[in-house]
Amino acid sequence: MCRRPRSLPCASAAWKIGWACGPAHLVAAVATAKQYLTYATGTPFQAAVAAMLASKTAWVAGLRDDLQTNRDLLREGLCRAGLTAFPGEGGYFVQADVRAWGHPDGERFCRELPLRAGVVAVPTSAFYQGDEVPGRLVRFSFCKDRQVVKEAVRRLVAAR
């Protein structure tokens, strides 16, 4: 398993390994688009993930439970800090509306948050183009050690 040093920020939670299931015409469309997005996929990693999913169901269930606990802890903490947090049903992120802290702009909020609370977030607008950018939203990651999530929550509540 690849581990990153705890002191370094991580732009990605993990290597992107996956699969697609569905009607043949949709899977074909995904495969067509994918061939133009990446040069190569970590084939050995795909085989390892498939083997792990087939044989380590207890580990997968434990990981799922840990992530759900962290998600709920973070979401509840964001609400205690006065932010409107939206329930996440997948991924490693909780979206929050920052207007309650007096910020109509998620980018500005994210620039100031490390100074104010020692916590970082990413403006959701970084993932959008055009006129429909949700400028008031930011995302927080919860794929961290439980103590890191608890400390972030403590800092956010104190910074309120």
C-alpha cells in the first residue's frame, strides 16, 4: 500500500483504479472517453484491487464504516461551526456553504481558512466552468485519520 508522509498535503486521495458496469452502449461510451483521458492504467493495481475486493470483504466493510464515521463526524462538526453542510453519499468530501461565516465567495474563504483555523478546504468552483459555478460552496476531505478529523472539527468550531 502506498502511504504519503503525514506532513504533506495530498491533492488526491489515492490512485484512480476502477471499473464500469452498465448497459453495453454506456460502458462502450465510457471506454471511448477513457482512452483519451489517460495514457496508461496501472494494470497490476487493477488486478490487485479485484483480488482484494474478492477476498478482503471484512477489510472493505471496516474501511467503509471508518469513512462513514469520519464523514458524519465532519458534517456534524461543520454544522456546529455554523456552516451548512450537505450530506455526502459517495466520495471523500463534504460540501459546505460558507455564507454563514460572512463569505459569499468560497475561494476567499479557502484562502483565509488556514490562517483563521489551521484547516484547509477547496473551493468547489475549482471544478466548474461557465456561469453555473457554485461560488459559495467549498469541500472538506474526511479520508484522514480519525484524530485529524476531530482536530479539524475542534479548530473549525473554535474559529466560529
